[in-house]
Amino acid sequence: MAYSCTSLLLLSFLILYGSLPLSQSNQFCDAGVGYTESTCGFSSTSSSKLLIKGGTVVNAHNQEVADVYVEDGIIVAVRPNIKQVDEDVTLLDATGKYVMPGGIDPHTHLAMEFMGTETIDDFFSGQAAALAGGTTMHIDFVIPVSGSLVAGFEAYKKKAKKSCMNYGFHMAITKWDESVSREMEIMVKEKGINSFKFFMAYKGSLMISDELLLQGLKRCKSLGALAMVHAENGDAVFEGQNRMIDLGITGPEGHALSRPPVLEGEATSRAIRLAKFVNTPLYVVHVMSIDAMEEISKARKSGQKVVGEAVVSGLVLNDSGLWNPDFITAAKYVMSPPIREAGHDKALQAALSTGVLQLVGTDHCTFNSTQKAFGIDDFRKIPNGVNGIEERMHLVWDTMVESGQISVTDFVRITSTECARIFNIYPRKGAILVGSDADIIIFNPNSSFEISARTHHSRTDTNVYDGRKGKGKVEVTIVGGRVAWQDNELKVAPGSGKYIELPPFSYLFDGIDKADAKYLSSLQAPVKRFSAS
């Protein structure tokens, strides 16, 4: 790729002054470090009319050979043999390929301030990576500012000004008082947020108590908002960390050893039981272990409304990398909950294929090797997080579909449709139906991919999936009816993204009122008693 003079000057400045690691310099345009259209030749202009011919259209409920016609960002026809009438229609040939809803990643952290630094991917580079991998929308987590949800929301609005695709927000809750309760209502009724996350880990920073969790669950229920939990026993993790340090285990392997699966299972069980006590739906993020998965399975079998989110790293990796003698290689795998030993990955794949887990996210939370080195002498200081926003669709296809564990329609369900349903934007998103937004990918099942830190679009200089090869490749990504990725080239500009509001009271809340009424009628209380006189 040729660089303009402006590009080369900016590249030199970034390398000299530390904003861009030297090893990334060959990715300048591809990694989305330039933030203007002219810098990388990105274009936000294309025809508002689009005709995709000859592909197999796949939804979560069926697949059919059909054409798809789009006008002004909306799908207006899905049927065989649509004729091209206007000359200004962009024609895309999908013969022999799948035409699917764009991926929706329910779990990302872009431009997040965490552990004394900030994730290296912002709302442009992270979204550029997503588009290259066939994801057309993600939902990011807003972190409150000094406990204030409103201040946090405003801060993330500014961060997202450079966005180039669809995005929504979850909101974290890190403290509890009446102002937080009031601001939760503002988030739901005025800001388009319908989910709140509670960290049961990260003692001393984000972790909340059971008392706060109970208050939060009750408030979520009253607002029709989905409660989400990062499920690890933070107190026990803190004890485990100290135990490892006392044993002289200071490297990345100490991270996994300090927070074993039993602590994820315990916290998952506790959160599920508290949600049952309140009678409100619960979403467990990044399920990484058999222990946590089994708690979710048990709850769902009993009829409780619990959603389990798998993440790509948990499905395809094991913890062997944390024992690598090279610190930078080992540190890139540090995330929480940790990547588990071999066996957990296969069990999570089986849980996803049988419906115990419902969808796949990434927990994309990237730090470069310089940032990871903050913890070279103490694993507790290694910023937690791995990449995945670009790799998710390809790895899920290769791991789950090519192996025969799930069908093509299942693939659409777990990468797009179910997320849209859970967060109440289906069928506007997550479907190729008349009236749906034209967020579409063209997927070639006969092509292949290879993942490399040298060619990915994230700004980080490492990749936990480096060297992986597989079958199936996203060839075209369409957002709002406009081609955003084609011929291995990004065609988007910073600022062209769109914030998607997420309405409350998704299908998960259906029947909650009836269950409450049934509970009250079953109490046979209060009992009328005669006073002794």
C-alpha cells in the first residue's frame, strides 16, 4: 500500500514519540491509526442502492438462494431473480457464497482506562478491525467517572466520535447510592442503554459487594434492564494472588493459578441465586470454565432466565501460552477470567452447540507489549485483556461449523441474531429480512484465512491467535447499505459510525410479572393471629 506524504510524516511522528510501536509501522493505514479520510484513502461514499445477486441468504431460522436489494440502508427485497433496473445500483455477485447478517459482538472494551493505562484500540481502530472480520456492530462497556453514570456516558460519547460503524453501550455499576439509582433510569429512558454490568472481581477498583449487587438487580428489574455479571470471587482472587506472590510465582502463569475455575463457578452460582431471589434475568459475561458453564446449565434447566456468553478465547485457546518462557508471549494471554487448561475449551464448544451458552463475544480489550510489560515483575500489574473483534467470525466458523458442531443457521444465531434479540434490536439487526437494516456480510466458505499480528487491523503488536489458519472468509462487509470492507480494503471514515439505542424489556422479561404474582399468591402470609389476652 502506498503512503501519502502526510501519512509518512504522521507515521514518523508516531514512531518517534511512542504512540505507535515500531513493529506496527507497516500497518499504518491498515491498522486504522490515521483518523482522516485522506490519510488512508478511506471513503464513506458509495451508492445508496445495492443488489446482492445469487447468494445463499442465511438467517437464524432458515436459508434460501435469493437476491437481496437495499435502498438507503434498508433491505427492501429478499427473493430470487431480482432484476437490476437503475444504473446507479451497486451490484455484488455472491454466487456460491453465503449472505448473512453482519456479526454483533456483545462484549468489547475500546478506549477503556484500566490498570493504569488505556486499551490500545480506540473507536476507530477497533471498529476497523471489526469490519475486516465481518462484525458490523458491537456493544461497548461504559465505565462511570467517579461513580457517575452520566459523566461516564458523556466521556464515552466523546470517545466514540471517531467511530465508523454501529455501536451500542452497556453501563458498569461501581458504587451504589440514590444518585446511581436515578442515573440508571436516565440511562434506560433517555440514553438508550438497557443493560448494566456488575464486577464481582477486581477488588479495590471495580468490584461490588453482594449488597450492591442485590440493589442493582432490583433496580434493573424495575427498569426492564438486563443485569450482567463478571463472575469471579474477588476476595478469593485477592487471596490467591497473595498466595502466588508468597510462593515466588510472579510471572503470567501466576495469573491463572491465582484465580482457578472454582472461583468462577462460585461467583456464577452466587449471582444466579441472587437473580433468582429477585426474579430478574441474568447475563453471565465471558464464561471461561466448565465450573461456570455447569451452574448456568443447571439454572436454565430449572427454568431460570440466565444467558451464558462464550468468548472466542475461551472456545479456541488453552492456558499453555501462559507458561511460555518469553514474558511478552506469555503476557499477551493474560485476561480475566483466565484462559483455562485444555478440556475447558472443548466443553464450552459443546455447551455452545447444545444451547447451554447462547452467543459468542470477544471481550476485546487490547494492550500492546509495552503496556503488558508493566507487570514484568508482578503478574498483578499486567493489564488484563486479549484481542478478538476481528478474528471472532472466522474462528467461530472454523471451530464450530467446519467441525460439524453447529449448522450455518446456528452460526448466524450465535454471532448475530441472538445478541440482537437479547438486547432488543431484532429484527432491525441480526436478520436479512425486508425492513431490517442492511448490515450484511458476504462469506466465502471455500476461501481460507490466516491470522497474523503483522497484518491484522488492531493497533496492538501481538495477537493471541497468531499463526492460526482456517477455512471460511468474510469477503465483503456492508454497514447501513454501504460497502465498508471489500477486496481486503477498508472503505470507511472516522465519524461515519452510528449509535444504536437499545430499548428496555427484551423478550427475557416476558412472564416476569406472572411469576411474581404466582410467588405472592403462594406465600400464604401474613398469617392472622389472635393476641393472647
